[in-house]
Amino acid sequence: MNRDSNFYTFLFVGIMIVGIASILAFTSQTLKPMQDENVKNEKMQNILSTVGINVSRDEAEVSYKRFITQELALKMDGSVNEKINPFSDLNLAKELKKDYEDQHFPLYVAEIDSEKYYIIELRGTGLWDAIWGYISLKSDFNTVNGVSFDHKGETAGLGAEITKEWFKESFKDEKIFNNEGRLVGITVLKGNNDPNNNDKGDHEVDAISGSTITGDGVTDMIYERINNYLPYLTIINEKVSMR
Amino acid sequence: MKKENIKKPSFLFIGRNSAEGIFSKKNKKLLSDPLDDNNPITVQVLGICSALAITVQLKPAVVMTASVIFVMACSNVIISILRNLIPNRIRIIVFLVVISSLVALVDQFLKAYAYDVSKELSIFIGLIVTNCIVMGRLEAFALGNGVWKSFLDGIGNAIGYGVILILVAFFRELLGSGNLWGMQVVPDFLYESWYVNNGLMLLSPMALITVGVIIWIQRSFNKKLIEKG
């Protein structure tokens, strides 16, 4: 056959595309369960790390089942939607794009040595792309127990430093409510005159030099996401005070 | 059918030229040439972008090398098998399709079996597609040579690329963060007395300078590379 004819070219391309597409589709389908498993275990690892449990990815599921006692999907009014599994069904990025009243937010409750911790999922925007993470609050729903952050494309060495241990460490024991009981969150602040972050009552942590916008993203993400949980908190508090 | 047209069947075209052995001198040269005399990075200066990007640590550099070896060997073999079938006008498109599918396969396997590494390499695995070495070898070699030779050429060039990558990564990780393969090798007492890691080594410019130093050393040993002037 004439290899320079248009017919031959189209025939060749056609066969090539069908062949390669089926190989790729087959591989992707076969490997998908394992890839999903990795992603799921990593999520469990991240959730557990906020309450100080650092496990390898293989052990994540066992530890997760042991320490996480409740998984709640909260509606905007603070009530629990039983039909939704927050771990597998909720994608916070998609939730935030929905209409206000259709949004659901995941809340994980961990119990370690009979202490309760509330773990809230975070999601916001850094300098280049999405940033996300988890924040765990002690049973007073005010004191931060631990955080974990991750990002899609922040600058390595600058914004990407938010995933580093020393930065996450500085959030520990900070309070998210001020003395009047109003939510203030935690501000990532340039030059807060407290580089070692010894003052735990100022609602501030020291920023990373050169990553102001990523830091602001962290500030906003913590405030905005926790804000979504206030209705639920009010309900819980009422229950407590009624007792 | 005329009798002259029937060729002796030979497995994967190996040994069609029966006078030549599988590891003849010529074939060995295909493997050894890209390591020194015709190194893709230090002599041809191809594939520099990835050499800068993923040489901060040894581990990603090794994984990248393994991936490039796989992609180059396979794509060279596939193109060499198809070399008499590929329509000339769209050959570059065919190269791209073959390379990018192979890269997609590598990416999928890493995500399933080496999740941490795949997270670390993230977009750079995808960028193998744009690695000039792969495309260059397909156009310059695989399109005109037999399967076995193309296979050797692919392996040889990928190793030539990988050796430099690993060498650069070795120095950058050692001097930049005092680690090798993620483990601390510079002893603590050195840090306590006077030693400090050179943070500059972790930034991209130092990769370029390290490659430059390697080229300098290579040229002072290999007289063939010195231009007459």
C-alpha cells in the first residue's frame, strides 16, 4: 500500500488510537483499586497525624478504626445527615462549590485515652493553587491540638514549607475563640514578635518569610472552615448546658 | 508469489545479519557511547530541564532514571518495529503518542505501587514526554535501525542520562542537606563544631553549575571532546 496516501495515514492513526486507548484504559482500570487504596490510606494518615498519631500508610486503616469513633456529615444548620458517609462520600472541594444550603461538612471525632478530639477538614487557596489539611481541636472546641497541611503547587522552599513539622507545631495549643467567645481563628502573621510562638493566647503564629500569600490562605482557610461548624457547636453547647 | 520475496524468518529481526553477534563490538558501542563520548546531557546538552528539577535528592533521581530507561527502551523498540509502517508525514505525532502512552503507564504503576515517590515526582514523570533525549533518539536512531540495536541505543542513552542525574543528585543531597537517600550521613559532631549545610546546593542554579563542573572534568579527561581551534 502506498504509505504516503491519505487513506493509509488515516488507517494507521485509527488503528493506533484504538490500540493504545484500550491498553491505557485496561491498565488504568486494573490499577485503580490500588491507587484509591493509597489515596484513602493517606487521608487516614493525615487525619490521624493531627491527634499526634503517626503511622505508616499500611497501618493507617487499623489505627483509624481504633481511634476515630465518629464520622459525622454536618448540614449548614448543624444537624447531622446520617445518609452521608463523610469519609468516602464528601469531597470538600466539591461541597464548597454547591449552594449554601446543600453543603455538608465532615467532622471526625477521635478518642484517645478517653479524651475527645474534634477533627475538621480544611480547604482553601494558597498562592498558586489549592491548599488543604486537617485541624484537630481539644474537647473544649477551642484549643488546637494539631494540624496537618498539604498543597497542590505552592513554591518549594517558600509556600510549600507549610507542610513542615516546625510550622505545624506552632499551631499547637493556640485558641480559636477570643475571650468574648467570638471565633477569631488563627492568624499567620508576619513579624508577630513571637518567633518561637511561646504566647499561646494571641491567636497568632509566626509566618514563613517569602510566603505571605500562602500564609494568608492558611489564615482564611482556618477561619472560614471552622465558621461552618459554629451551628453544630451551638447545638452541642446547648445540650451540655441543659444537663 | 516469487521465491525471492520470502525472507528467512528471524525472531524480532535479531540476527537478520547473521554475521553480527548479539553483543558485537558495534552493538556494545551503542551501549557505551552515550555514557561518555556522546553523553546526552554533558555532550549533547539534552534533557537539562529535568536534570535541574529532580536532582535535589537521590531517590527521585534514581526513580526518574529507571522510568526513563523503561520509556526509552520501550519507545525505541516500538518505533523500530513499526519503522516501515509509520507514515512519514505524521511520524512525529506517532512518536509523541507512543512516548506519552508509555509515560502514562509508568505514572499509573507508580501511583499504585510507589505512591510516595509518585507524589514526589508528580509532574516530572509527565514531563518525560518532553524530554528531548527520547524524541531525539527515536528520530535519529530507531527510525533507521533494527529492533535489537534500537533497544541497546535506548538503554545506553537512558543510562548515560541517568548516570549524570544520579551524580548531580548525589552531590546536591550530600552537600545541600547532609543526607543520602534521605538518611543523614554527615555526623552530628561536625554540625556541632563548625559544619553547616550549603543551602544553595538545593536551589536549581547549583544543578546547572554541578553539571558544568562534570562537563569540565569529563572534557579534561576525554580528549576526543575538545574542539580544535
